[in-house]
Amino acid sequence: MRAMPHRVASAASVTLTEPWLEVSGERFAPGDPVVPWDYFLDSTVSSWISIDEAAFLESTGLPTTAGVLAVMQVDCRATGLRKMVAIQLPGGDVPALLQVHLGPHQCAQQIEVTHAILLDRTSQEDAVDLVAFRRGSRLLTSMATHRFLLEGSASTFPTEAFDFGPAGLPPDAAWKLQFDPESLDEPYLGAVRLFINSSHPSAPELLSGRPSLTQSVLFHSIVEHLLLIVAERFPAEAQSEYQADSVGEALEHLAKVYLGVPLTAAISLLVQDRAETICRLQAATSFLAANSR
């Protein structure tokens, strides 16, 4: 338990329900594999909060709950997302709903949910007997971190489908890979996104994820693109260790699996003899193999 420089709410004065995640009309508890989840779906994290107002005011020393906020925070380390909702703390034993909406393409792998109660006003009049009086003072920090495992059956590569023509992209193109990281340490899944042209004849096959000739071409194109971008933009940043779920870690894995060398060596190969290295990459990724990817 973290000590605060002011009085905080007693555990008995606040009731927080375990949050739940809702996807496609199904509810999931923390720790449950979220099977129907994929990048195209909206999802919502919710929980209820209520207080024993008399006990809350007695333990905090505050004269009123006005200007006190209940906060729920949702984090996804894989994409670098942080979203939160803050509502006026409910009074009179009436529960209130905390709810965070997560749009498509915002999360991957896992999300973490935490709660807090914060003071949203500054009043020097309250600055007696260790009563919190500064805005932002934490009156309660939930010790529990609730985790939801996003293990959907869909691909774990961020993918979005739309008609390229109206969006100003070549209407006959099949896909476009968006990959523009600022460094090798930033979250990989927050830096990369695959756009599929929904009006292209191969779009259903590309979106299905089933092994096929088309999928093999797409996969090779993605791996080649990622390695070339890193080789061109970050040759001096390559190292032996990277932060978990970072661009560097993901590219290190690709280099070892498909070229058999660390990322530093892969960058050197691409710089010294790009044609031969890409040829080796074709063989390793089963390029143009009908039963691949």
C-alpha cells in the first residue's frame, strides 16, 4: 500500500466491481481469452462504482464529494494506447457506471484496467488535518490491475479494409502497408498498419487469413517492406536488445526467423547486397507458395 501525504478513502467506503469487456455482444471477465476479438471490432470496458458517502467523507476528511472524480484507465502496452474516463463520484449509495470505448485498430494482445479516485478542485480551506486540497490528489488507488487477453481468432496484424479510390489511393492497388516509426523503441503494433483495398478482387482472400498464393505474396511483401524501412532509417539504432513489444524486438524476430541473423546483420546484408538478401528472403517466406500463409 502506497503512503499518501494526505488522508485517503477507506477501502470499506468504496465499492468497485470487477470490470468486464464487451465485444460483439459477449461479455468477458479479466483473464478470459477474448476469442471473438479482432482489429475491426469496437469494444467497451465497463465497471460500477459506489460509495458509502458518510464513511468516505469521514475517512478523507473532505466536507463534500463535490469535485471528486472516479477514474477508470485502460492501457494497451502493445500499441501505446491509454484511454480513461472520469465521472463525478456518485453519492447517496447510488452506483455509477464507468465506461471506456475502444475503437477498431486501437489495441492488441492485452489491455490493462485500473481505477482511482481523484480530487478535481483546489481549496486551501481543506488544508487542515492532512485533508487533501490540491487538484489531482489521489484519494484512492485500486491495488488491482485487471487484464484482458485479446486472443481472437483473427490475425494479430493490424488490418483495415476500405475502398482505395475514394480515399485518394490507386483504385487498382491491392494493399498498402503503413509503417512510419520514429524509433526502434516505440510500440510495434502502434507503428504498423495494413490497408486492404476492399474493392480489389483479391480482398476477400487477403482478409480471410487462409493460406494461399496471394497470402504468400502479401506476407513476403510485408516482411521485405519492414526490414527495408528499418535498414534505411535506423541503421545506427540497431542493437542486441530491445524493449518488449517494440519495433526493434519485432524486427529482430523477423530477421532471425527469415534471414537467420540478428537485425544488425540483416541491416548490413540489405545495405551491402540488397538483391541477394531479398532473394534469400523469398525462399524463407515461401514466396509464391500456394500453401503458405
